[in-house]
Amino acid sequence: MKPICEVYRLGRIDYDAALALQERLVAERSAGQTPDRLLLLEHPPTYTLGSSAQPEHLLLTPEEIARQGIQVVSVDRGGDITYHGPGQLVAYPIIALPREGEGLRTDFVGYLRRLERVLIGVLGDYGLRGKTIPGLTGVWVDTPTGEAKVAAIGVRINVRAVTKHGFALNVHPDMSHFAGIVPCGIHDKAVVSLASLLGQPPSLDDVADRVSAHFADVFGCALQTGDVAELEALPQSER
């Protein structure tokens, strides 16, 4: 029998509120109190700086950031700086990874590769060829002007091998906000969205359906729709 993974579609949630929710769910999963969970949501405009972020990769002044209404948050995921915003589907898997071998090692790299497979599968549903680039994390596509990132990945795995953070797929966000940063600290590659690749972007609900299906396939789990009310009311920008 496949393990259960509960899927929650949370709408648009402030980054800090979603982070607090993740931390609580990680604690519950680490204690064996709950099954695996997959959170699907959007954020208001937010720049997040991961553990390897360089301050100079945030290109806007504090005044410009305030004028554009963008939140800036330092977080405990891996990676450099990235953008989250409306029109971007964000996925946060809160799952317990298997630990194997002497010392019960966790296959961190293997987990990243599986997340990339999920995203490549979703792109394939829309007739797009996603790919990975050796030495870089995330999913990319070839465009007339070169390789461009369509989905960013940044995660953290705790000592109990429970995951936190996840990936962000650009469906139809305001791409001008990426001009305020060096996305993921990569200077020589562009960022792209499904809207620009397809002309007419799919709905976030349709993309969420496909992310859920490919996640279940890649991670070998049976999905159940979770009751959002059970996660407790959270301060949010929009449902």
C-alpha cells in the first residue's frame, strides 16, 4: 500500500505565516504525529534570501523595495536569493525521507533530483521540454536567447529527515520583480514563465493539479485532499 500524502491548497498567504505553518507541520511530522503533506500556494511579492545569499544580489534600495511593496525575508533554506509572488505556484512538501546505510544517511541530492523530475513532468504536460543543468539546481528551458530558469528549488531537511521549503514554478507572475535581484545568484541566465513560453498560461489550479499528479508518481504516494480548516486560520493576503 502506498503511503498517504495530504495535499492542501492554501491560496495566497503571507510568507511569514506560511513559514510558521511549515515549522509547525515539520515538528508534527518529525514526531510521527501526521502523514506526509504537500502545501500548494502563492505568496504576495517577496524576496527570500537563503543560506548562501549574497547581499549584493539584492539590487534594489530599501526605498525602492518599500515603494514596490515587496517583503524581504532571510530564510533557512539552501540557495541564494529568489522571488515569490502572485501568479507563481509554490509547493512546500513536508515529507519524511527514507534514511539508509550506516549513520542513517538522507539522500539530499536525490530528493532535489526528484523535485526536478516532478517539474519536468509538469512542463511536459504543456508540451514544453524542461531540463536540468549540471551544477545548478532548478528546472530550465531552452529559449531563442538561451537557457532560462522556469522553476527554482530551495529546501531544508532536518535531523529527522523531514523536508521544508520546496519549489516555485513561474506560471504568470510579474516578471519585472526579478529585475530587482540576481535570481539564485546566477548572472548569465534569464528567468522565464509559462505565460511567456505558452502565450496563454494555464490556470494555477490546472498547474496545481498536474504538480500533485506528478508528485504522487515520482514519490510513490497516494494523495488525499486535506481539510484546510484543520491547519488553523492564518493571517493571509487572499484566499
